[in-house]
Amino acid sequence: VSLIASIIFFLYKDSLCENIIEKKIYFLLSFIVFLIVPVSLVSSTFADRVLLYLFPVQILVFSRLGYIQKNDYDKKLVNFSVILFYFSLLLFWFKFSNTAAAWYPYENYLFLTD
């Protein structure tokens, strides 16, 4: 997912970032994502740990995708698509993860009834 976000950033970096310093930081982070992709073929655990530190690229790109669109309908459609995409990732993880049983049903102190 970070690779997709990095590609989108490189294509629309002028629309996503107006601040020069912010643009340079995210450019560097996106470039590192491209460097990590070949490493993931050799050591997926190492690549996964490094990509956790590069997660802000996803946050920036997917939260600002609406800025690229011109009209309100397209902005809402893009925002809904991003939410649907991450929700489907969550459902996929809940369905096929080895450790999903430890997380579902999730009990939080705020929702306990006893």
C-alpha cells in the first residue's frame, strides 16, 4: 500500500503538498519506499519493519487525495473509496490472519457492561 501511495505522491506532488520542506520530506520517504521494494523480496520482515516508519506517506497521500479532484462529488467518491479500501484491508486481516482470534471480539474498558 505504501508503494501505491508513493506512486500517487510522485504523480501529484504539487497538488498534495504546497510547503517546500514538507514536499522534500515526503519525496525522500517515498523514494525510500521504492528502495525497500526489492529488499522485501529478500527479507520481508525487515522491509515490513522499515515500512512502518514510512507510514506517514500513506497518511499524507490518502488523506489529501480529495485535493486533486475538482468537484465535490469526485472528492466524496475518492474519500469514500479510501475508507472502503482500508476497511476491506481490516476485514481481510480479520478473516485470514493467524492472530485474528486474539483481537476479535475486542473488549475495551469503555464498552464493558459488567
